[in-house]
Amino acid sequence: MAEFMHVVCPHCNTVNRLPKDKLAARPICGSCRHTIFDEHPLEADNSTFLQHVSRNDIPVLVDFWAPWCGPCQMMAPSFEKAAHELEPDMRLIKVNTEQAQQLAGRYGIRSIPTLMLFSRGNEVARQSGAMDAPRIVAWARTMASSTAG
């Protein structure tokens, strides 16, 4: 019998129930008919952030950043590349701390860029400072595997 996972569509934010062994097969959202994984980070606001962090059964890697932050701008292409490697095992989200100040305050973001890994709504790891794509991927996979179970 297939094991199912709940995965939130990055286009319409609908929760989809998908067979775990079919996540890499480019599944389509049952509501909006877009691909659920497009290998690009999702730009999230307060409501989309909460939906993805709390309703995804896959880990969610969040980049808290700001447009004026030099290191954030340098890391942006690396985070984009990391999405190509980490999806469909993780959802990658970017949160602009200038536009989502409530979220930054809620999670005590003191320096940016800050990466946070969430599993089923709970923060499981946090790392501040810019990283290149291989380090982002390695860190995210290590943290996700150490909290799996």
C-alpha cells in the first residue's frame, strides 16, 4: 500500500495528498493544475508562509532575507540552485523580512540571511550567514536527516 504525503502547491496553496514514491514524477496540483515542484523557491508572505510550514509533510527550508542586504543578494542565486537539488524532498521558501516583519519578529531573526528548517510546523534547525549552493544543500540534508523519524 502506498504511503501518502501532504504537499502544499506553491501556486494556489492548496494541500495535495500525493503518493510519497511519486513526488519526483512532477505531480500536478489537483486544484490549479500547475506542477507542485518547479525547482524554484517560493516567495512567501505571512499567510503563505504559515500554510507551507504547517501543512507540508516534507521539510520546509526558509531563507529570511532583505533587499538591502548584500550577503542576501549574493546568496540568492545559491538558494535558487539549491532548490534544483532539494526539491521534491523539501520546499524552499524566501521571506523578505522588510515585507514580513511580523514573521521576522516571531522567529527572532536578528541577522540576515538566516536559514531555518521546519518539519511539520516546528523549527528544527537554524543557520545565519551566506552560504553557497553546495553548503546550503549539505546543511539542509544533514539537518533534515538528523530530525527524521
